[in-house]
Amino acid sequence: MKKITSISLFIFFCVTTAILTAGLVFYQNKNNSKPNGSSVVATGTNLPSGTILNIAEVSKHNTNSDCWIVVNNKVYNISDYASSHPGGARNILNSCGKESTQAFNTKGGTGSPHSPSANSMLVKFYVGDLNQVVGSNLPQQTTQTNQNNSSVVSTGTTKSSASSSSSSSTTSLDLAEVSKHNTNADCWIIVNSKVYNISNYASSHPGGSRNILNNCGKEATQAFNTKGGTGSSHSPSANAMLANFYVGDFNQTINSAVQQNIQKVQSNPIPAANQEFDD
Amino acid sequence: MKNFLKKNLPVLIIIILSLIPVIRWFFLEPMSFRFFDFNSSMTSLGQITGLLGMTLFALNLIISNRSVTFDRFFSGLHHFYNAHKWLGSLSFSLLLFHPLFLVIKYISVSLYDAAMFLLPGTNFATTMGIVSLLLMIILLSITLYFKIKYNIWRFSHKFMIVAFVFALVHILFITSDISRDIFLKSYILFFSVIGLASGFYRSFLRILFNKDFKCVVKNVSMLNSNVIEIEVEPLQKVISFTPGQFIFIKFIGDGISSEPHPFSISSSNEEKNIKVMVKFLGDFTSTLKNVQVGMKAEIEGPFGEFFENRRNKKEIWLAGGVGITPFLSLAKSLKNVGNDIYLFYCLNDSTEAVLLKDLQDISVKESKFHVITWYSKEKDRISADAIANLTNGINDTDIYLCGPPPFMRGLQSQFISKGVKVSNINFEEFNFL
């Protein structure tokens, strides 16, 4: 037994010494070549020339192995990181292909913000600003149109990616349209005259996926406000989480291709903290 | 089978108790989330090593409090100490790998982040974990690699509780999908509280409950230049024991370090007073030269099950040096034995043969009790062949061994190669003697 302990101790000291030494060397290199915050860092991502980093583009990257998220109007490719997420891979993978500012700021609705080291880690996965035109052989064109957004967000729905190919199509978010999305895999609901796409969320619903899936394609304000008739209302963090899945207002007309390039982060003014991610 | 179960039940229980959280962990999240690439697999291994290591640490803390109950549970205190050592090493090794597995995901981000992860200061919970592990490394390196005085080691080893408390704070404040599970948290907390409470009881409350036997030294006699016999009289209650058992005894007086040490009882269980024989071997035993009549002593015990499985068959007792004590106690209690008992008293030369007269007196009274002295300076070392020749064969014989570990191990392997069943060979393995 003493042998096993000695071997473990030996391995422990070798690995920690190696990492600490290498880390120190790396730290000095890092100080010498500080990355420029405004440059496009396509983290292991080869994008075709002229790709617009709009929500439609982001929503294509919605799998465990290819996972992009939008935080504070910046697009991050966290494919390689998600598995290492201290808060569990599932929590982060639920956000793939989506606007995730709210989820990031509240640790998926638990309320506490991420640590500074988490913020600095995020910056390593920076792909570009939202709506920026990027590409491996194109000069960077950073569009700073974030301030004048209209009120449309599409949350990585099949609708948005489909409609992005037919650039001039319009869709009215009426009850007929919503009721088409009435399956477990494609689930829209209406709450307080707003349409939400909760397809990717339902399985994570703390109150059970069945309760939420019963409302797919339907007006669900009553069900949401009373937790399916049990009487108690949802928590503020649940409300904040719902905002992540906002598609548009009820009866609103979406002109997909144009409007999807415009992104408004749900009730989150673009924070000064942007600078934090750039260092 | 029954014997196997009895011997291994505590280990089985410990294995089951430590695997329960791991099983729970397996069902917390789908495996596709746990092991979907290299990083996630390493993180998962880090979680398993942490969980297992911490559960074993808590269980080991519980059993680190020796008691008569554990003595029975583990079929002898030596099994219990072996289990404690074994569990401790395993737990420590697992906890060493815990950060090594977890740091891998940071290496894939940057070596700088990996280095920062291994250094204290990034966040409270991680810092607590690092402090705990560092303390463990220091304390256990002392245990494993430095030969220090027993009483200093004993004092230093108590600080493992501090390392445990740091580790406990670490798991209570760390955020991960494990720590969010109320079952896992409660499970580890439950055993931690029991462990800490039993440590607290042993350190403080035990004195209040007056569990130890208060005694006074009645007689001290030098048996030869290296061996003394100390006789103590219990002041309040009679200490009831069976021959072959041992006690922890602590002498309170000048020139003797005050920690308790184990000694086999050499007196008969019909005498009120307790006698122990001490050979001056180490730092502590040498200080026992200073024991004087009238000095106070405290006894804890009795422990041990050396002669527990006697079957009224022919018996061979093998005593190496001061290992004669448990046999002395049993020999004094013999009454009209029906089966032959051969006691081999193995020594370097006749000057070491203390209390031989007492044994020979008993063999005169008990016709079936034979005492055979074996001096290795005159003959060779004793062997199983020689024993078989002198005792008319060793088939269906119960063999009892007490002495220095090489003496016991050497004879054990010889007996086994001659076809003696392992279950017929009994040890007094408590080698602090």
C-alpha cells in the first residue's frame, strides 16, 4: 500500500511541478503578446469568407460537438470547453446556438454571476461580435449596430435557419403559426402575448418535461403563471430564463433575413463589461 | 465461508459504503454527458476520485477511534489498524489524483489557467481543497518517510482532522453537478459528522465518561537485563479479559511519555492484578525503566481475539522472545487439558528465558502441557520440520504464533508448504510488543 501511495505522490509532484513551471513560462509569453480585443479570434473555426455572425449562423452551431453561444453581443465557440464546464456540461450545452447572456450572467438561472476567471476564460473562445462579417481571408468588418436594435430575437429555431435561406419571406407569429410547433422536438408557446421557442429547454424543465410539453403550440399564459394549475407562479429566474427563448411578439410579422441580423439581447443593455472580455 | 465472511465483513461494508455515492453519481447525469470526449471523461474521473477519496477519508476518520466495539467488529485490533492504514493510503492516493484529473480540462485551454487552478487564491472552495491536500501531503509524508518518535508522530497525525475539516469545507462550498445533489452532499456530510463527533468524543468526552481503568503500579521486577514485568492493580473495577488479549496502558509519572501503548497481558484471568512484560526495544519502552511502585496508570481495553477459535485439538504454541506473554497468560489458566499442547519458547540463548520456571511448574501440574525451549545460538533457527518431528506430526493441529513479524511469517510459510490449512494458523499480529 505504501508503494501505491509513493507512486501517487511521485506522479502528483511531477505533474504539478510541470504544470506550474509551464504555466509560468506561458504567463510570460502571454504578457508579451497580449491579444487584441477587437480582433477576430476564430477559435479553431474555419468560416467561409463573408460569413455574417448573425443569430441564424450561431444557431447552426447547436450541438455538443459544435457549440456557439452569444453573450453580451459577442459570439463564442465553446465546443472544446463545454465538457470541462465546472457547472456541468449539460447546463452549458443547453445554450448551444443561442443567445446566452442571461444564462451566463445568472449561471443558468441560479442567480450568481460567473467569476472573473470564468470571464477571462470565455474571451479565449471569442469568434467575433454579433452581426460582424468574418472569414478567414476577409478583412474584419466590425459592425457596431448593436445599439439600434428592434425587438426581434429568434432563438435558434428551425424556422429562423430555414427562413434565412429565403431572404425575403415573412412570417406572421399568429396562433396558426404557433400551433404548427406543437411537438416535443419543436415546441412553441405563447405567454403574455409573446412567442417562445422552448424546444431545447423542455427536457430541462425542473417541473418535468411532460407538464411543459402539454402546452406546445398553445396559449400558455395561464399555465405558466400558475405552474400548470398548481397555483404558484414561476420564480424571477424562471422568467428571466424564458426570455432566452423569445421568438417575437404574438401576431408580429418577422422578416427573417433582415431582422435576424439585428439582435437585441433580452432586457440586457449592452454592458460596459464588454471591455472585460477583451483583455 | 463463515470465517471468511467474519474476517472480511468490515472491508465489505466499507467498500459498499464508499461505492454508494459513486453509483448515485452514475445516475445523476446521462453517460453521454459524462464521457462524451477526453476532457469530459477526465473531469468525470476527477469527480469519482474526489467522491471516493472523501467518502473513504470520512469512514477512516470514524474507524480511527479505536474501541472495544471496533476490536470485535474487525476480529482483532490488528485487522482494524491494517484497515485504517489501507483505507488511508487508498483515500490519500485517490485525493492526489482528484486535482490531476480536473486540471486536464484547463490544460486544453491554456497552461497558465492550469497553473492558476493548482495554486490557491482563485476561489474560496478551491483554496480550501488545496490547503487540505497540502496538509495531508505533509502529514502523511511524515508518517511514511520519516522515522520520528512515536509520541511526536501520534501528535502530528491528529492534525489529519484539520485536513479533513478543510476538505469538508471544500466540498460544501465547491460548485459542481455533484455538490448540487442533495443526496451526495448529505451522505458525505453524515459520515463526516459521525467521524468528527467520534474524534471529538475520543479526544474530550471519553475522559468525562471515565471509560479507562484507573490503576496503580504494585510491583516492578527486572526479569533480566532487558525485560521487566510490571504489575498493576485496578483501583475501581475488575478488568475482565480472556487470556491472549492485550491492553493499552499509560503510565503517569516523570520520565515516561504519556501516550498509551499496547501490551499483551501475561497474568492469568483469575488474578485481580494485571501483569505485562516489557522488553526495552524502542524509545518508549526504554523509558519504562522509570516506572516505580505507586505510580498511577490507566488501562484501556482489553482487545484482541488471539485464542478465540480454540477447538480442543492438539495445539502448538510458538513464542518468539517477549511474545511469550499471551501464552503465559493462557498457560496459567489451564486446567486438566485433554489434548496435547506444545509450547516452543524460541530465544537466542538461555539468558533470555525469563519466567521459564513458571512455565515448567505448570507443565508439571498439567501432564499434557509440554514446554520446549529452542535456543537459536545453540541450534539453528526453528523450522516447521523440527516442530513436526518433536510433536509427532502437525496434521489437524492448531498453531498459535506470537513474536517478531519475520519469525511468524517465516514459520507460517513453512507450515503452509507442509500442508497445514491457513485457517489453522493463528497470529498475534499486534507487533508493537
